[in-house]
Amino acid sequence: MWSTVYTGFGYWDVYTWLIFFAIASALVLWLRSLGRKDYKKGTDQDEIFYGSNVVPDDGSEIQVPASSAYWGFTEALKGYYEILVELHSGDAREYVGYMILTASVLAVLVLL
């Protein structure tokens, strides 16, 4: 069969790629085999962690607001977000103007 595939940009050694994928697959299977063996489906191990609270039976009660989900992210970037909130007006024309201004500055920098 083909041992080498010639293209306009060089060649591909088919056997080298097959060996690479075989080694990569073996490595993935080995890492997967190192996982925990004591997992039991259908027990408390399957339960959702709900902040150490009892998980409600009704799924509509399980709600995490975005302010809680991204608290650490927004807290770390609080200074940046304060500036953005001050700049935020909600007017789409203003944002289009910012994009046009940014594109024109980049175009000037590229042409210089």
C-alpha cells in the first residue's frame, strides 16, 4: 500500500501517523485505568453537590444565579468591570461607533 503520501506541501508518512495514534491511544487508556475503582452508579456518589444542602426533587428549584456562579471571576476583575459599567450606555449605535473607531485606529497602525 502507501507508505508515503506526497502532497504539494511535503509528504506524510502514513505508518508514522498510525504509530503515533496507537501510542496516544495506549497512553489515554493507561491514564483512564488509573481512575478510581470505587465509583458506584445509583448511589449517593451520583448526587449533585448543591452547597452541602439537600438537593430538591423538583429540578426547577435548582438555580444558581450568574452572580454566584461567576463571583470569583468578577471579584478578581472588579476594577476592570467598574470601568466597563461606567462606559455602558445600552445604545447600540455607540458600540458600533467604538468598533469603527477601533478598526480605523488599527488600519492606521497597519498602514504606518
